[in-house]
Amino acid sequence: MSAPSTFKKEFLKKWVLGLQICGSSTKNMSFLERKKAIKLSADVAMAYAKDFKTCWSRALIANASKQDDNKILVRNILGSEFERLKKSSIGSKMCNKRVRSKKILKRSCTILRIRSTATRRVLASSIAKRLVKERTLVLKGLVPGGESMDEFSLLKETLDYIHSLRAQVDVMQRLAYASQLSNLQLMNTFANMKNDMRTMKFTFVTCVVGSFPTRIQARKLDQHTRGYVERSNLSGNELIIFE
Amino acid sequence: MSSRRSRSRQSGVSAITDDQINDLVSKLHQLLPEIRNRRSDTVSAAKVLQETCNYIRSLHREVGDLSDRLSELLATAEINNAQAEIIRSLLM
């Protein structure tokens, strides 16, 4: 299916953009700050990649921009989209109060009905209905913007949300794996360099992992150039380095 | 009374979209990473909803864990424009 892969591409583009913005703004971030920034840019990118066509994506942005420190990052990533979203999200807040009072009324009616009709079959189905209602409430809490949705839209949004979450997890896993490998190689390279500073010799190893190769960033001490290794044979030292 | 009116309106709406709701529930059921062989035809809505909530929670947790890992891994390397291009071309 082409839809998930285009979604993943869009997500990756926007996520990397967000990470760049994070990196450029504060150079020395603590571990927790960086983690929050990564997660936030991932969530914003996921919503952006949907082009804000779904309810959950708009609600996600609205929730993210509630906190002041997040708002700046969100605005930077979204650019002009941010203002457009702000205007459209005001209407959705009004639905919340109405839905909540209806829920309370429905729940009290259900309890009265259960008490009056005592046959087991009716009781079982009422329990089932009660379970469904309770779990629907929990689901509403999990899906962004779920509180102001009716059951049908909630289910549709949930389906879409789960698809997007899976794609998000997949892309993040790939990046983590790739950076882990490149970091490992990098560490090995630096270890060798430290041991052998005079000869300035080092070996590069790249691996092709699954469907994607990894790249290493390294510095040639004698020439003070920095480059990227694109590909190399596993055994030899042939490198293609370009700036 | 108003409650009776809202109840009848509710049943009117659900009669139209009952099949659609069942369809959505079965679609959700297919998405979930549980053993699909058992109860493939009889899908209990309550169970599907519960499993869905658990699944979403686990996906959220995974995103958090991955953010942790990436926070460690990307600590040393800053992402500049050239690297961003490379990452994009690599992973896609």
C-alpha cells in the first residue's frame, strides 16, 4: 500500500525539520529536555503529515500548544499552518460541555433501567452495554480530541490514529537503529584514532543493514576535513568521501 | 420528557449506522496484535475496545522509550542540513 509509505516519508521530513529546529535553538539541552523535544517534534510531525485532515491531528496540535514552552517549537515547525489551525480549533471546544452533561443523564437512566428489569438476560446485555460505555470513555481519553466525538467518529479516528502511531513507531525505530549502528562505528573509530594518533590511520566499516546502509561521520586528522562516508566494501578501505 | 426524546433520537441514529459501527469494530479487531484465530467471527465490542485501549497505551509507551533512546543517541551528533538530507534519503 502506498498510503503508509507516503505518510512515513512526510512524517520523517517534518520530524527531521523539527529536530533541526530543536537543535539549533538550544545547544546544551539536558537529557529530559531533549527527550521531550524529540517526542514533541515526532507528535507534531505525525499530525502534520496527516495535513490536519483528521480530528485527532488537530486536537494533538491544540494540546501541544497549550504549554508555552512547547508552543514556540510547534509554531516554528508548522509555520503558517499554525495560525490557520488556531482559528478552526476554537469551535470544537464548545462541544465538550454539552456532551458531558448528556453522558451523565444517559448513565443515570441506564442505572434506573438495570434496577427495574431484573431478568438475567437483560441484565447481561446491560452489563455488556455498560462495559462498552466505560471502555469507550477510556478510549476517548487516549485518542487526542476524543472527548468531543460521538461513538462512530471515535472509532474511525481510532483506526486512523493507530495506523499513524504504528508508522511513527516504525520510523523512529529505524532512526534509532541506524544511529545506534553509526554511533557504535564512530566510537570504534575514535577509539582507534586515540590509540594511533601518529599514524592517523583508521578503518571504516559500513554495514548494509536490512534495506538501508548506514553512514559515518569522521574526521581525517591530517587533512582536517570532515566528510561523510557513503559506501564501502566490507573488507577493503575504499571510501567515497564527499563534503 | 427530554430524556425520552433524546433516547428515541439516539436509537434512531444508531439504527442507521449499526452495521457501520460493527464494521469499524471488526476493522479495529483486525488491527490488534492478539491471536486472531480465536473469536474471529464473534467479536465482542467490549473486548475490542479494551484491547484497543491497551494497544494505544503500549504504542504511546514505545514512542516514549524510543524518544529516550534517540535522546541518548543523538546527543553527540547535531543534525545539520546535510545530515538531514542523508537521513531522509537513507530511510526512505
